[in-house]
Amino acid sequence: MSTPLSIYVLVDALGWDLVKRAPFLDEVLTDRRWLVTILGYSSGAIPTLLTGKTPAEHGHWNLFYHAPGQSPFRWMRPLAKLPEGLVENKFTRRAIKHVSRRLSGYTGYFSIHSYPIAHLPLYDMTEKRDIYQPGGLDAPSLFDDLERRGITWECYNYHAHTDAQILALAPERARTTDARVLFLYLSGLDHYLHFNIHDEAGVAKQLAWYEAGLRGVWDAARQSGRDVRMFVFSDHGMTPIRWTYDLPRDIATLGLDAPDDYLAAIDSTMARFWVWNDRARAKLTELLVEHPCGQLLSRAELERLGIWFEDGRYYHMLFLAKPGVLLSPSHMGRIRFAGMHGYHPSEPTADAVLLSNVPVDKAVDHITGVRGVLLEDLGIAPHEAAA
């Protein structure tokens, strides 16, 4: 009797708000539910999916965190003393990214976005290794489970292939592979929705393309004669942007010096602050505590959401924008995105999905539960998982 074939598909930004309104392998993936995501971006949500732990437990959250002593950009500290107009250009930034990646040896996702060059030596990057490999995270993941149990697997993701290439090669792999697990990470939907979420016809067409591609994988796998299980899941949804707000403009009125008084990381939906004195904390608190475009989150709320870090490496203070508000300009760039994720997990458009052709424990309602679902599919008891 042949071993089963399990197809695990992570579709970035495939939100419940999308699949509840449009067909998506409905007759195949009959067990369907939404999942609450974490507060943050894919840099924290995907490790949460793979480990079954919160960011506070597995350690991966935002791409950048404060760690000047181990920064991959520390070699460029002399550049911080040069005039901003001399170094802040696309050519210098491209060179800094290339050199820093080579010197650090980091193999994970590596981007400096629009973080000020003068501040880069104050940061380290979370994703130092390829997270789709055993040992890729700072906590045991699904890939460590596979390796530890000697389960054969294949993984296809953006490191070597586009989504179109993955969906072109995956049917043949599903039909002929001897592997127990075929893991596909499809990242292109996230990019499309960032720019086109208001285009209903375009979004429907894009979803139909992914549905057709995955149907091809399913049909090919069935031709293998093996017992096929397919699980499609996501890290978060996508929220349509309604308006933008220039938060750095407000901060500039406070009379504080960066990075001497404080350090700010302005992301698309949140602003993270490290404060070095009481004056900076008081002024920032006064500005943000009743700000019309968002809220300053309390420690209790951050702990409840699983993103409180006692050492303060990701922030001392965290300001979160209201759903649909884009902080722009930000250190993610000046692009006026049509859609964004990274809002409070209670926002309905933030919900992720879990779709399966086999029954799943009805208690699973958060992305932390996905690893357990996949372990059960593989016949691995929780106490037998990599620890």
C-alpha cells in the first residue's frame, strides 16, 4: 500500500474575506474556516504558522529589531556621518544591501526598504536563515519535524521560483514524487492585492488563476493513485486602504533628536519606538495616546496578542494605525498602496484561512493551530514533535 501524499499550500494574503465571496476549490477543500492572525507582518505570521507558537515564544516578529552590537550594517557606520543628500540614493542603498548580505551570510529574506541609511547600523534582521528549511527559525518548525522523523518532503518557494513556475512544475511533482509532503509557498497574491485590492474584477481573475493552478496540482496528485490530502492556508488577509496619514510630520514637531532621544521604525500600519529618556517618552506618549489615526497599545494588550518582548528589541512603545489607514511616508517607502495588512487581528479583513479536503479539529481558530493540524495529518503526536 502506497504512502499518502500531503500537499501543504501556503498562499500569502489569501484572506477569509476573499474566499467567502468567490469559489476556491469549494468541492475539493470542503473543510473551510477562518483563522485569527497575529498583529504584524509575514515576517512574524509565517514563523507562527510553521512553529505553532506566538512571536513572543518563537522570537520572529518584525524584519528589523534594535541590536547595534550585532548589526549586519555595522561596517557602514562611517557613512552615517556623511550628508544625507550624498548617501540617500538608490545606488548607495543597492550597494549597501548587496555588501551587507554578503558580509552577514544571511540566507533569509533581506531588504532594507526605506530605513534611513544613518540608522541601519542600529538594527539587526530577524530572518537570518531560509525559514523553509530545517533550522531556519529560532524555534522548531514543521520542517524540523519532517527532518527529525525522516519524512521525505519537497518545498518550492520564492527563493528559486515564481508562483507561475511553481504552479507549472507542481502537478508533475505531485504525479511522480515519492515524497510524503509537497510544500508550496505562493507569494504573488500578496503583491497583487497590495496594488489592486479595489479592483474587484481583477481580484476575482487572480483568485481564479490560483484556483485553476491548485486544481491542476490536485488532479495530478490524484492520478498518482495515492491517498491525497490537501491543506491550503494563509498567514493573513488584506485590508483595503481608505486614507493615508503622515505620522513622521507630527513626530518632527516634538523637538526630539533621533537617534539620541529616540529611534523610530515607521512601518505601513504601525510605528515602533525605542526611547532613551523620560522626556522623549512623555512627548511621544502625549502625541500618540489619543491620536486620531490609531492607538498606543498597552503592555497588557501586547502580551495578550503574543508580541511583547521583555528585552525591548522590537520596540519600547508601539503605535498601531486604525484599519484602512496607511502610514505614509514610512520606512517601507512612499508608495500609496491600495491594500495593506498588519492591523489589529480583530479586523475582519485580517483573517487568514484554513481549507482542507479532510476534517480538521473544529477548535483550530488561530494560525498557531496550523502546525498541529499538519502534524496530525502526518501521524505525529504533539509530544513527538521537534522541541
